Amino acid sequence: MDFRPLAEAERRQLITALRGHADRGVALLIDSKDTSYAGTAEEVPDEQVVAAVKSVPCHY
């Protein structure tokens, strides 16, 4: 895997999103194809949360 630093605009967006999460509990959205940052949301539908949990590999 090659390291690719974030562009300055992407970096600022991600920092703002992380602050929103820490301060107000804003959800961070992640692209399901490549796990890149995809934005924020005040609320996320239950179906999306369940789909996200199901997508995590489990090796038990």
C-alpha cells in the first residue's frame, strides 16, 4: 500500500469533521469502497448503522 498524504482541502475537511464529532457527536461518514472520508451527518438511519456493523470482518 502506498502512502498518499491528504490534500490540504481534504485535511481541513477531516479536521473539521473530527472536531464536530468530538464537540457535538456528529457522525463521520466513510466510503464503503475504499474507506475514505465521505462527509458528516447529524443523524444516520439505523439501516446504515446495521450495514456498517455487518461489513466489519469477524474472525471468531
